[in-house]
Amino acid sequence: MGSSTQIQRTSHKIPGFDPYNDAHVLAVEKKISDEAGVGFKVSSFDPDTETVTFERIRTVTEVSSERGSTRLIATLRTDAKPSDGDREAARLEHANPGYTMTQYEPHLGRGVLERLSEDVVRCRSAVANALSVKPWDVQVSARHGGGFELRLPRSYMPSKHDEKLTEVAENVVGAPGWYVDVSPKSLSAQIVPGQPPTFPAAIPYPFDEKVPDRATDREAWAQLPLGRILPERADAASPRFTLDLESGPHTAINGVSGAGKTVTINAAIFGALSRGMQLAIVDVPAKKVDFLWAKKFCAPGFWGCDSLEASVTTMGLIYDEGQRRSEILERHGVVKAAELPASEQFPPIFVVVDELTGLLLPEEVPKISKDDPIRIEAEQTNSNKARLKRFIKKTAAELRFVDMKLLLSTQVASQNTGITPDLRTNLQNKILLGAKPTDSNRRLALNDPTMVPRIPGNVANDRRARLGVGVFETEAEPGVFKSYYADFREYEKRLTALGATTCDSPAPSKSQIAQYTGGESFEDAIQQLPDDDPWNRRRVPKAASDRVYSEDGTELRGAAAAARAGRQAST
């Protein structure tokens, strides 16, 4: 470090200058100081040429070999204030080409200037803008291995500024995958180059993970593993994504065809069965093939996929079981199943309802004769759909405390497709599958889409990485995840090895269907109706004497009543 004293001079022709008038001299010195810099004083006057010479003493300190650059410490104007930083920076940088003011210290009357690369200057400006400070309040230098080293001002707050600093790293001075590593205590940081995080083509289901014991660690036991969360950085571990069925028992899975709903549901089914839960599956008949592998693991009456009437019956059986369990809670004076004595504990029931829209969306009733079988069929179908919807809504709203766990799946969750807001409200966990969902789908599937991240472009545009990818919104912080994958035959094999309970006839019986749907199915009734039967194509009589009942005393209506009345008439 060395210092030198310099005398700076400047001369100006000032007609009428009076060197003996102190007020006049002070006024002239102020004007010159405003134009050329603070500190100039009159040193001499030539009356013949009316030329006044001004002088000031200036000390400049030079420091070399610091971070490979040269620093200048320049004297500020004597009246420089904290708010004059921009003016002083412009003046000093103009007087010292190639240098940038990196420190402004008006209380010491000095400013520090350094030679900075264009990249460092740009980074410093962007970081200062992100932190709402002046550029000289941030110290920036090139980082060994790429990126930048930062010294942050005392005004830095992680909760307020980290997201903005990440934006600088990814979008201003770097690229997606660059990250900021901050030490808030020392006010130091690094902007580090990196690759954006992504997913492999497939994430195998973690079959080797031990299932926690329900009796000793109920909270861990209730964590249903579904996949892996996209980490913030490529070099960070990918956290597990689980459904916390203890704090949020009900789940909605949305996603267009091909988005990976079945893969995700299969993982959930295995997780539930491996924990000893009872399984119920409700689906439209055309899609039941997706879950045939799990049919034998369904509890009796809980395979509701063969017909709409079977779906209604399965959900009716589940709801009634929930009522029975509620009575047990009441007898013991507790409010949830976890508080029951160990001897009274019952297994949770994990209910999968797939293709919810197809199950609940009413059919259009044709404007034809009320006696026409086509109209009768549509009305009966809608009646059963209304029953099914009622059972699902009441189970979601009333039975979370008796260990009922619903997983409802559909493509589009809107009121127009049969999924009303009151049903959506009772589904605590929201999952939206698909790499590129529309804004409309995000609004329908998520409670607050503004708080849920989007799938990064590097994942969404990678045909292997994007398979089974989606976003989630649960009681935990929302994020991006990818589902675990295993072939359904592997799930079946593993469950068999675990000794999972099976049932030879899990579909509801005909008598159960009659109990919950009010009679035989329309298909059964119409097939048994002779072509020449007098009841064919007639409305069921309304007179008391014309009422028709099944063998168990249930009043029949519509085509079922017509079919039974026809059989009675022929005998």
C-alpha cells in the first residue's frame, strides 16, 4: 500500500474578479467546486488577463494484487452525503476510466474503486436490484470454478430475498440449475453453476423398505409412499413423497388419459395392502381391467367394478361399516379410531374410486315417452348415480375419524363433471398428474395453484423423465414428484409373499345389490321381460294395488318392477 499527495490546479478567466472581497472569493470558489470537485481554493490572480488559478490537495491510495485487481481509494467531495452515492460514483468512474466504485464511505470521505469484469458488474447490479440496495452495497467477485462470490449487506433476509437471488442465478447471470448457497450469519454467498434437477426414466417401488409398526409408530405407519420429490438442486437427494393418511385421509388424483394415474394408484394400493388395510375398488366396468390384479385382495363386497349397481353397493357397504364403527367410538367415548383400546382397533379401509366422472356424471334423459325403456333406463341409471354420489360425499365428510381413506381419481374435477365443490373440499390431498397441465386444469385440481410449482421445462420436455410426473398439494409443502413404478404382476407377487388377505368372491352379492339399489339392475330386468308381456313398454302403476315388491319386501320401480310384475302375471 502506498500514498501520494497531489496538487490539482485549474485556471479560469473571471472578468470583474475582486480578490479583496471575501464574499466574492467564496462565491467563485463554490462555483468552481460544484463544477470541478470539492476543495478548490483561489491561489493566484493575474489582473492583466483576469485569470484566476485554483488549487486543491488530493490524496490517492493504491492497493494492488487483491483478487487479481487494482483498487483506488479516492477522496470524495467534502460535502458528500450518503444520498450522493450515484453522483459520486459517476464522477469518480468518469475520472478513472475502467474502474467501478465498489465502496462508498461518505463518513470517511472516500470511495473505493476497482477494475471489474463486465460479468461481475452485471451480477453486482442484478443482486443489488434483487436486494433493493445500491450496487456498492454488494461485493461481487469471480468464483473459482465458475459463478460468483458475494458479500451481502446487513439488510439481507433469507425469507425476503432468497427467491429473488435464485432468479438472478437462474435467469440473469446463469441458467436453470444454477443455485445460490448463502451463509446468513456471515453474510456471504456463492452463485454456483449447476445442472437443473430431473428424474430418471423410472423410479422402482421401494419394496425393501420396512413398513413401520402401527401400534408403536402410527404416524410413520400412515405415510403411504407414492414416489420421489424433485429436489431443488441436481446434487441434492430426492425426498420421498408420501400421503399422510393420518392428517389427510382423503385424496384426489387428477390427470388426463396417459398421465400415469393407474401407475400412481397401483403404488398406493400396494402401500395400503402392505400395511394391512382393507381394500375397496370402485370403477366403471370398461376400466376395471386396470385393477383386476388387485381384485382378489379386495374385502368381501368391496369389488364394485362390474356394474354401476355394484359400485353403489360397495360404497353403501362401506358407508354402513363406517356407521357401525362410529357407534363403537360413541360407546367408548372417543372421537377417533386411534383413541380406541388396542383390542377394539379395526383395520383402515382404503377405498379407490377411479373414473369418478364416468361414475357420477348424469346421463341425458331423452325426451320421449315416459314408458319407453330407453328413458326408464336413463332415469334408473341417474338414480343409481345419485345414490353413489351421496355415499361417496357422506363417506368423505363424515367418516374420516373411523379410518376410512378415500382416493378419488378422475380426468377433470369440475362441477360440470359431477364433482361438486363440497366434495372437493373434503379431499385434503390434491395430486395433478401430467407434465404440461393447462392453467384451467390446475385451477380445477388444486386449492391454490399459485402456491404449487410447475413442472420444470427440462423435465416436461424429456419424454423419459416426464413419465409419471405430477404436482402435489398436501398438508406438507407442495412440490413436483414422480410416481414409483412396478409391474402389476410384481405387486401381486409381493403381496402374496407378504400373506396379504385374499377373497374368492369380493364382488357384492345380488341380494346386497338389491338392498342398496332398490331392486334388480335394469339389464337383468329387461332381459327377463317377454316381448309379448303386457307390462312391456308400460310405466309402473301408481295405484297401491299395483305396487310391486321383491321377495324380501323391497318395493320395486321402473323396469325392475315391470319385469317382476310380468313374471307374476305369467305364473
